[in-house]
Amino acid sequence: MPKITASPTHQTVITTFEMTPGTCQDLLEALTDAYRNFISKQPGFVAAGLHVNDAQTRIANYSQWERREDFQAMLRSDEMRRRNRDIHAMCRSFEPVMYDVVGTFD
């Protein structure tokens, strides 16, 4: 479970995927499989969460990594490059963006 804290040592990545309602479940299954069987086992992985909007036209993914370089190494792996080609075929677009957490509120 992701824990959102302002930590200078963690890298946060938020990825948004845009798709049609007809492909949402397929994409969600592909992302779940990627996290369960590959991404979560990579060095530096901390936690992640998947979120689907009501219309099933967007998926947002929040992931946390020990370091920016850990996330980048995972993306550059042959396994993830193959998975991302398959994921891209199921959606209109997806964009991972790296963020630093600068504040949290309870």
C-alpha cells in the first residue's frame, strides 16, 4: 500500500492512461499482471496503486520508488519495454510523470 510522505529519498511516479470503456478491463488486467509478476519485484520498488474513473476511460497509477534511477532501469528493461508495447496497443495514450511529494495533509 502506498504511503504518501514528503521524503527526499523516494521517487513518486503518477501515470495516467486514457482508453475506451471497452478496453478498460483488459488494460487493468495487463497492468495488474505487470505489477504482480514483474514491476513489484524490481530493485527499488516501494508500492503502487491503480485507480479507475467511473466512466472507465482513465486509469491513474501511483507508484513509489527508492530512487529515480530504479524506476528508469525498470522502464528500460526488455520485459517492461515488451509490456509497454502491449499496454500502448490497448489505450489512446499513457504518460508517466515523476514527482516529488512536497506536502501531505491528514
